[in-house]
Amino acid sequence: MSTKKLSISYVTPVLISFFVMSFCDLVGIGVDNAKADFELSNTLAQLIPLAVFAWFFILSVPVGILQDRIGKQNMLNIGMILTAFGLILPFFIYSFPTLLVGFALLGIGNTIIQVSANPLLVDVVPTNRTSSFLSFSQFVKAVGSMVAPYLATFFAVRFGDWKILFLVFGGISILSVVWLNFTKIEETQSEGKKATIGSCLKLLNVKYIALMVLGIFFLVGIDVGINSSSGQFLMEKVGMDAEPAMQGRSLYFFGKMLGTFAGALLLTRISSTKFLIGSAIATLATILAFIVSPAPLIALVLMFSMGLASSNIFPLIYSITVKKYANRANEISGLMIMAVSGGAFIPPIVGKITDTFNIAAGMYVFVVGAIFLLFLSFYSSKKN
């Protein structure tokens, strides 16, 4: 908005799109149920996250360029429509191939949503509250991620079909498109030449941007990996039953939900760079503790703690980078969301190591990513 005044009528439909954004976290539920329904190996089951998150690598930069031409709001609506199709397809035709196609459409739609929603939110909130609202948007996203496992269980127990969740979330996507379509948002226009693939990729020659993008890659790899492998870890490593183990990931997202809500408040008082350092230290510590957790209760507490610790890292990296290079926001958004493809590449590595050794060995992949995030937090603080 040109006046940059906070208006709930503009902010609310954009924030709802972050709830739709959470639907990509259905990969964890998809992995657990597909393994049981189709008797898949760990390696094969991890094709589901690959089907979703590979599109972030392929499409993020082209979407950022197209968005520069047709507008963020139009792109966001296109993304939510594709998300709806991806959710509805496997509800009506359920097989492993159609499940992969549905998750692929979900991934394409979610790529578009993530490229468009963050800069559109920046357009509708006051400049001095950007970091705070970006953290709050992740709170909205975490709400959807947290309730999904419980809804899947409810529909399975009450109606005998966990896939009703797909139909419900598909309907929410369509309603969100209608709401946003009737909201007239004044978008900030890029100055100078329009973005191109070359201009986006050229930004990777800037060391600071390249490292921040790589940080997103590792962060999302950790996030998706924990989502898709925590159920198996809780069953095999600490001996939990299948249903509570699968629901255990809700504690991770509950931690993320509370963390982003707290972050939205704390970031009005604490600098972004200091907050990033604290978050990175806590993330590494909680992942290491989770891997060696000796009992179910401790493991569940640490699931919550991991979500709490890592909850604000994405909005912090994004907002710190965009503030530093404000005139390249669309291109940086494309690159940042391209890095969400870490969710496609890291879980299959975890799956392969798990099939070769065990689930605890596979989890150490997340430790490597957390160590990089710790390095990145100190690097960023020195450059700002």
C-alpha cells in the first residue's frame, strides 16, 4: 500500500493464503499413510516430498519473473487454484501414481504461493513491522500444519477415510481465492528493468545472497525431513505406537505456531540478527538432543522444542535479506523460494541412509544443516 497504513481488510486475506501454504506439510501424513497403504520402502515413500518440493527448484525463479509482469495478487490466486486441484485429485482417485501427481500439483501451487505471498504481505503492512508480520504469517502457516494430523485421524476414525482432509483443505483453497480476488490491493511496482532469469541468477554471484539462499535450502530440508521421518523415528527409536507417533509431529508444528506468535511480538523489541543467532543455536541443540532422546515423553518434548527453536528462521532470513537489497525483492523472493527445494533433496538422503543403516543415522543429516544455519547467523550479523 502506498500509505503503508495497517488495514485488516487487506492483511487478512493475504494471511489466509499462508494457511493454504501450510498444505504442503501434508507430505508427512502422505508418507506415513502411503507407506502403509502401498507397502513402500523408506526410499520410495520419500518420493512424495520430492514430488512436492522439486518444483520449488524448477519454478521459483520463472514464477518470480512472471509475477513481476502480472502482479503478486494474480499469481497468488493461480497458486491457490492449483493447490485445490492437487488436493482434490487423490481424494477421488487414490493410487500411488495419482497421489504423486496430486502432490506434484500441490507443490507447483505451493511454489507460486510462497513466491507471491511473502512480498504481497510486505506490500500491505507498515515497513517497520515487516519482520513482525512475516513471523506472524508463519504462525498462521503453523496452525494449518499443526491441525492437519489431528483432522486426518478424526476423519479416519469417524468416517473411515483420512483423505477427507484433502477435500476439506481443497475447499478452503477455493474459498481463499474468492476472498483475495475481491480484495483490491495496491502493489509496490519494481523500479527499472523487469526481472529476468539472468538477473535473478546473477544475484547468486553476491556472496551474502547466495549464503542466505543456501540457508533456506538447509532450513526447509530440516523442516520437511523432520515432518516426514519423525513418525518412523518415534516408532523405531523410542518404541511408540503408530498412531501417537504419527500425531507427534503436531507437537513440532505446535512449537512452530507458538514460536512464530512469540517472534511476531519479540521482533518489535529485539534485532533480527540477534534473534537469528539465538534461533540457530537452539535449533542445533534441540536436534542433537532429539536424536539421543531415551524415552517417548522426552522425545515428544524435544519435538515441540525443535519447532519452537526453528520457527522464526525462515522469516528472519527472508526479511534481513530483502531489507538489505530492497530494490531486488521479487528476484530475491524467487531465489529464496527456489531454495525451498531443500525439502525435495534432503529427505531422500535421509531415507537412503535410514534404509542403509537406521533412522537415527539418517537424522544426523539435519545436524549438518543446523550447523550451517549457526554459521550463517553469525555471518549475517557481521554483515549488517
